[in-house]
Amino acid sequence: MPKNTKTLEGRDRRRIETRVWLQILSLESTILSQLNRALGAEFGLSVAKFEFLAQVERYPEGVSLGKISSNLDVTSGNVSGLVRRLLADGLISKKMSKEDRRSFIVSFSPKGKALFDKANVLHTKKLAECFAEFSLDELEHSSTTLRSLSQRIPEKPR
């Protein structure tokens, strides 16, 4: 293969890689904006608060802040800020862990559980609206492709 062809293929590949990345960013931005608007208008929740509460939902017995930080792939500082705001809103309770006195466990307050359950219905509805124009086959194909990208891209640069 002539050298010029290889160079052109490399440039084409880089262009396509950039387009894929930009499409992912654009899609994320569009959906996050719609979810933030809907959750904010109806329940005063941001997507960040909703995602935190969704983690609490997964662990009815309570969950450590470290586990939430790990599951959401955010810093402990981000989690601490969300905890302060959610406590102030009366949506969660926080207590010291019985196993590790340096750790805290959060769980829903009754108000928080009721609000999350309603917000989760809206979240599901908004996602359904976002993807309404796509067939189940298109969604499954997209999901498979995105999962493959996620699994095959190394977390740390080589």
C-alpha cells in the first residue's frame, strides 16, 4: 500500500473517531438538559441529585458515601456536596457506620423516598420521550455498540 493511502486512512479514522466522540457528547448534553429541566421543574432535583438518590434506592439498608462515590465515578468532594444539599432538603438521613467509624451511611428519609419514587416515574417518561422515534432493534443495536465502546476503551491511557 502506498504511504499516502495509509496517511489518508489515518486521517479519515481520526476524523471518524472525533465525530463519534462529538456525537456522544451531543447526545449526553441533549438528554441531560431535558432530564434536568423536567426534574428541576417538577421536583426541584438536578440529574446529579437524582442519580445520587437512585444509588440510595439500590441499597435499602443504607449505603456508604464511598460506595456511592465509586458507583457514580465521582470524587468524594462531589458526593459530600450532594449529601449536604440532600440533607438540607430533608431527602436523606446520614449516620455513622457501625462497621467503620470513619464512614457514613445514608438512606432515604420518608420524604426522600416518596419524592424519588415520583421523580423516577418522570425520569422514565422523559427517557421514553427522548427515544420514542427509535425502534427496539435500533435501541438494542445502539446499546450494544455503546457497551462495546465502553468495554474496549481503556480507562487509563496506554
